[in-house]
Amino acid sequence: MRLLTALTALLWSSFSLCAQQDTTLQLDMQLRIRSEWRDGYKLASANTILTRDNLVTVQRARLGLKGRWRSFDYKLGAQDIRTFGGPTGQSQGTLGITEAWWSTELAYGMVLKVGRQEIKFDNERVVGAVDWSNPGRFLDGVRLDRQKDRPDQGNSTAALTWDELTNTLRVMLYHRAMVGQGNKLTFLLFGQDSETEPSVLTLGFTTRFKAGDHGYVATEAYTQPREVGGGFFFPSIKFANMLIADVGRKGEGGHEWQMGLDLLSYTESRGGLGFHPFLGTNHRHYGWMDQFYVGTQTPGLTDVRLRHTAPLNVRPLPTARGWGAAFHHFRTAGFGDLLGNELDLWITGKKDGALTWHVGWSLMDVTLRHVERQNALPQEEWSAAAARLQQWGWVSLNFTPSFDLR
């Protein structure tokens, strides 16, 4: 009710504005409901009541107004997040503003956007919107884009954001250039200055080039320089790195294969020095079981992965269907100790352009080394936790209608 009351006030003010000026106004809605069956997934102890399998339902309801008034574009949005069930059986919810920004076109193809907004680059390994999570991620700040509506010629972005809760200032510079027909080269500088989190500079680039008529080769390289000692004039600098290589092929009938390797470094220096993708959408890249870089820093990682997607033709199911499978082989940094293997399976579909549905299942077989490295359990519980097969099954419905109000 509180969400509807707040959005009703926004609607009334927007309609009043429309009555005075020649404007456009669009209402975007989202209702996403996801039920999860968890058995050994993200549980704190192998021998307590928390390890029993449980059913959790999470819900996200969003309303957003997007429009144009004279030379300004704007968006106002809010969301209500709900969690039902879980080990405690209690329900909880939060209400908040998702987006609240205005933008205007400047000279030389520049676009200025100010306010709370979604910011993401490339495949979201370093800066992402984390849309898979219930709350998502939105940043408060100022953003300047060049050639925003000309993807065939590339684009550039400069952004400055401030997180008041964590006292964190972030600076982002991004450029994407197109090389030839369908080839891409991007550069990213991401600087973070924080009183509650590490203050780190991240530099890197990505490439994607065609390989024949149906294949591609993609690479990514990022580094984070850290000062680990030395004097004022001659500081000692160490580098934490993330290197990624991908090869893929699109076959006949919509089948697509991808093979990749992720290397995130870690060195035993000054208590440990590892690469950390602070605003990365980690769920998308390091397995759906969220064992790495979610909620805590991971001391390095090697991820060898295989992925296959294809259309799914099953008559009783709604139209626009597909299925996929991904396998991850996890080791410590530099092809070290085995941490575990994970298998993610899913099918998806779309109905009438506004309703999408997803069904997924994940399995992860972890090792004693992984449980030890997580450091979340007393030592006497490590063996029992490592012997348990972690599972996560889920069903998700996502309804996203949009209405032109003027």
C-alpha cells in the first residue's frame, strides 16, 4: 500500500505536468515472483537446523514513470521487496526508490544524466546492475555520455557517484570503439575511494572479434595496483589481476556453445592481495550457487567453464522457449587446489511480450578445501559440509507491462 500511495502521488504530479505542456509519459510495471528450494545452498552450518531444506519465495514489485518534458527526459521509480519463508518462516519487506533522474542533451552529441540511475558496462564483470538479485543496484551521481544512440560508432561515458551509507566515492571512465564490422574494443577506468571499503583503482580492457562466419573470440584483462609498502618516494606496488578468455560458436538451429577461462589472482602479501570485482554481477559469471565474490572477498579463483544454449520445442509450453546448461570447474588461484564443480540447468520462455518465465536447477559438489577457505564453520563441521551435495532449484515469473499514458 505504501508503494501504491507514493506512486499515485507521482502519477498525479506527472498528469498535472502533462496538462500544462506537450509531453510524453510512460508507465512501466514489474512484478517478479521467484520461489526457491534450497538444500545445502548458502547455509551456515552442516549440523544445525539451518541445513534442512527449505522453501523461500521472493517478490519484487516496481512502478516507474518515464517521460519527456521540453528538452528533459526523466524517470521516477520505486520498488517493494518481499521475502516469504526461509529457515525462520518469517516474512520481511523493504520499500525504496530505484531510479530518480533527469537527463538532457548537450552540444556535440553529449547527454547529461543526474540522479539515481542504473550504470553497467560491457558484460558487467566490474560494474553491473545486479538485476538478478531482488533489490538490484542503483547508484546516485552524475553521468555524461557521448553518442549514446550510435552503437555502431561506439560511445564514451564518464560517471561520478556517491554512496552516503558507506561513504564511498566512485569515478568511472569508459570507452567503446568498433573495429571493422562487428568487432569491439573497450576500455574502463574504475576508481573507488571509501571509508568503509577498500580504496582501489581498476584499469582494464575487453576485446571481441569474429572468428569465421559463426564464431568469436573474446578477451578481458583488468588490474588493480595496490601499495603494499616502501617509502614515500619509492612505494612498493603490487598488482592484482583478472584475465578472461572466451571462445564461442553459433551453430544451426539456434544452438550456441561457449568455452571460457577466468583467472583472478591472489598473492600472500600483507595479509593477502587478490583481485575484487567490487560492483560486478558475480552471479552471472561464477556460478549460480553464489559461492564466490558475493558478500565477501574471495582470495583468488580459477574458473574453467562450458556453456550451451538452444531453442526448446515442447508443444505444451508457451512460445519463445529455450534451454541452457553451464558447467564450472573451480580451483584456487593459478590452477591450485580443487574447490568444487557446479552444474547449472535452466529453461526459459516468453508469453505475449510481457510475461517471461524461468525454471532452473543448480548442483554444486564442494571439497574440504572450499569449506575451509570460506571460514564460516567450526573445524569439526568441515567434513560434513564438504560431503553434502548443495542444491538450488527455482521457478520465476516476471511480468513487465508498459503503458503509454500520453
